[in-house]
Amino acid sequence: MPRTAFFVSDRTGITAEMLGHSLITQFEDVNFRRITLPYIDSVEKAHEATARIRHQAEIDGCRPIVFSTVVDDELRNLIHVEEALTLDFFEIFIGPLEKELGRESSHTVGKTHGIANFEEYKARIDAVNFALNHDDGVMPRDLNEADIILIGVSRAAKTPTCLYLALQYGIKAANYPLTPEDFGQHTLPKLLLPYRNKLFGLTIDPVRLSQIREERKPNSKYAALDNCQFEVGEAEALMRHVGVPYLASTTRSIEELATTIMHRTGLTRRTY
């Protein structure tokens, strides 16, 4: 029987979703229905939220799980209802922190995802724009500004990884696709030679690559398994030959790829 998980927040709900998701994914045999209730920032909205939680408990015949990051004490108390198991992250963590630090928290709504530091926020936006402008090597003229340049065959997850690095870490990430024209020379494309120390590669299982490309261009040479095997094999051989480190994206999430790249390259996060 599916269980319902509510993510309740006085702002976007991103933190509640992230923390709550991390917990419920540990229960692989439970099918969770996920419902996010953002911007619960008034008594009226809190009553609406609790009414919906109670109604869901009736429908399910069991208690929903409520993950809450609501800051205001009055609203937090309203959200705690007998019909649900409420895990209040603010209550769980802020109290011990206040005791340890010997001072009260500000109880300020929206601190996590607000624009508390304009320079950090600008760094994030600049990084996202850089990643968009330098997708698939379309703007090579200012690659010297890149913190990292991802290389690999087409559809190896370079673009989403670049965007995640930009949005999550404020890293200026460009990407360049390795094509059959780049193989056979046993050297990097001329455009990339000045930036050898910024390169990091992504590869992928040829069978999975063929499936992904088939969705994009069905029945094409581009998606044919033998072509995918050739491109992946040549790309990996090239990266090994010139000493570019690389990761396989086949079974790794974008989050795992980005975090591993940050760790292995020693790049420093610019935004939080």
C-alpha cells in the first residue's frame, strides 16, 4: 500500500524535499506518494495544509509522513496533527544548535534559498549563463574563463552535468563533444590544447548510449550500436592517451557525477 509523504515549507520546499527524500529512499520496499506544500506562511495556509494532510490520512487509511521546515512557531504548531507523523527539521536541529552556540537563532524565513549574499547569487547566475553559452563547444573564444571543460561523445551527460555544476556550485563549466573527426589523430582537438589542465571526460556504456540516441534520432547511423561502440572506444582511448581523467555516466546520477568531479579536480564551491 502506498504511503503519502508531505514536504511542508514556508518558502520553496526545496530543503524539506531534499532532506525528506534522503530519508524515505532508505525504505526501498515502500511506495511513497510525494506531495509538496510550499509557501505555507500564514495561519490560513497552515489550516489549509493540515486539512489536506488529514484528508489524505482518511484516503490512505494510515498516517502520512510530514517533513516540515516551517520556521514560525505558531505555524509549526498548527502543522503538527495527530493524524500524521511530523518530522520537524527546524525543531530537531535548531534547538541543539542554539544550546551549543549559546544564542538563539534568528528564526528568519527563507534564509537558505534567498539572496542573502548578492555576490554569491551573481556567481551562480553567471555560471549558469556560461554553461548555456558554452554547450557543445559553440562559444570557444573565452574558454580561458572556464573552471572546467567536460569532453566526451555526444549524449554522455555533459550538458546536464555542466548545468548542475553551475547551479549547485557556481562553477563555470563548458563542454565539448568528441566526434569521429577528432579520432585517429591521437591528440586533442586543436581548440582544446591550450586548456589541457581544465579537461575532464565523461564516457558511457555503448549499449546505453545507443538507446539514448535512438530516442533522439531513430534508425540513424548516429544511434547504431556499432557506431556507438566505435565512438566510445575511440574517445576513451584518446582520453587515456593524453591523460585526461574520465568517469562513466552510465549508472551515476548527475549529482554523483558533479560531486565526484568536484572532489577529483579540487574545485572549490562558490555558492551555497
